[in-house]
Amino acid sequence: MLDIAEELHRWVEQGRTFAVATVVAVGGSAPRQPGAALAVDSDGTAIGSVSGGCVEGAVYDLCRQAIEDGETVLERFGYSDEDAFAVGLTCGGIIDILVTPVRGEVFSAALAAAVSGEAAALARIVSGPSDLMGRALLVRPDGSYEGGLGGHPELDRTAAGEALAMLDAGRTGTVEIGEDGSRCGQPLTLLVESSVPAPRMIVFGAIDFASALVRVGKFLGYHVTVCDARPVFATPARFPEADEIVVDWPHRYLESTEVDGRTVLCVLTHDAKFDVPLLEAALKLPVAYVGAMGSRRTHEDRNKRLREVGVTEIELARLRSPIGLDLGARTPEETAVSIAAEIVAGRRGGTGVSLTGAHTPIHHDGPRAPEGRIGSVA
């Protein structure tokens, strides 16, 4: 639901009545991951998507029904060989969808937090006693929470702890709570949606390739910073889509700014006086990706210089250089796509090889749908 928070927040401010269908779990080659949502208001306006088109019509009808009767339901859609006219996923996957009429302060607060870029986790019951289905709890980074799951106070504390762990990792997915922890006589399943600030992409080197990479980085949802020691090149006019322009020596800026396990660092300067001190610092940081541009000759010379300043072989093994996947790229835009493809492959566990003729999974990550029947199976 939080993936369409900006639009839903406007709906709340406008006083609209609406229901949201949220992907809870997937199995096989399902098109959307847990947390993806489709919302429908009382006038029939729809935003978002849960399946890329396969089951949108059926889910739309479920949302209209939820607005009408105020009931939360969990439905499963899958591929059916027996019924060619059944509503299902043509890709052969399975998708579980929670349909909830949205009302109350907890949902409003969750949407407001997501829109403002605050960290928060929304936990909802997606499997358990029927009278608790859809109940929600909003958890903040300090462990405080608001709302309630409608059961024992111990359930709220347990759920808040589980949601906080997911929030710390920036993850969205399901969490199982056993019978003892639920205090309601049977186990529960929670969907936890984490809203965290956008991950950072820091591009070092204010060159034409950087301009294209900024655009692609923004498209992928990164907060993009461009850093260069040369003020004549590091200007807003040259990088209008960047979130931040920094004029400073790259290694000095990197040492002074905040990074985390989702941050990607793209070094496009290919100048030893910038690259070596920058990469010496970067390869020691717990970031998601460090890539450096340059020819293979530049790469070998750079590695030699890095070893001379004490960078270890383990640290060097983290460096993606020459940067990007082998797409045969030549233009700045093609090179930006190459770099972005390598970043996505690293984040999602992809191989980078062509899917044509391959026997590897199309989707490498994401929680799977549980075994057994939940709701209706197409």
C-alpha cells in the first residue's frame, strides 16, 4: 500500500472512501512483489497495480465490494489448466491479495509518514481469526507504535518488535507469529510494509556520463548526489535532475556524509588523483555497490595504486570495474543503462545473462506464497 502512498494520502485529505488490495505473498513467476497495491475509491477511480494486468479486473471488483460491505478478505489467484476462462496469472505464478477498506488514524499516519519520507512500518494481520483480519499497527524507528491488532496487548508488543526488525532492514514481507505470541488461540501472519527514505546513489565525477546516470538513478528511485571538486562542472544547470550537487574532493565528501547498506557509489572520474583516495575509503564502507569507470588498462593501473596504499584483495574484490554490464554500450545513455543493470542485478541476485535460452528463475528474490489454499484459487 505504501508504494502508492502519495496518491492515497491525497485521497485521505480529500475525504474519499476507498479500499486497497495489497499483495501479501507470491509464488512462482508472479509479476509484483509483496506490498504492491491497487486502490479503488467509491467513485470507481483506480490507481496502482497488483499483477501487471492479469487479475486487475477481479481485484477491482473485490475493492468495490469491500467499500460496500466494509469487510476485509484474503484472496488467492493462480494459473488454472482446467478452466481456460478462469481469472488467474498467465505467467503461472500464485499471488495472495489482502483487500481492506481503508479508514482510521493508523492508515492515515502510515501514508503521511511515507509521503514525508519518514521511516515507519505498517503491520497488518493477513491470516488468523476472521475478526482480526486487516487490523493494523504503525511502528516507528524508536520502537513506539500506534493502533492495535485487536487482541492481547502482548500481541501488539510482539508484532511491534517483529515490524521494527523489518523496518531496520528496510524490508517488506510477511512474518509468522506462533500461537503463544499471538495470545488469540491460533497463529497469525502479519504483512509488514516498511517505508524508508530513498536509497542513495552518489555519482563522483561531473561528466556527461554522470548526467545520464543521474536520470536513470532517479528513475530507479534513488536520491542522487553528484560530487566533483571542480565547481565549473558541478553545477545545477548541468545536473538539473540531481537531488544534490556537492563541490568537494570526492574522498573528503564521502568521509563526511552518511551511507548505509543500500547506498551505491559510482566513480566516473577515472583520474588517479581522485579515484585512489576515494576508492580507498569507499571499499571499506558497508555499502551495496562500488563501481569505477575506466578502460581495462586504467583498471589495472588503478588496482596497482590501490594495493600500494594498503587496499586488501578482499576489499578489491568488491570493486565493480570496469563499471557496468557488457551491453556494448557507447553513448552516455547506453552506459548509464549498463551501470544501472549491474546495480539491479546485484541488488536482486540476477546473473546479468540473457533470459532467452536460460533456465534460471526470472525473479530471484521476494517472499513466496505459503502452501495451501487461501480464499479463492482461479
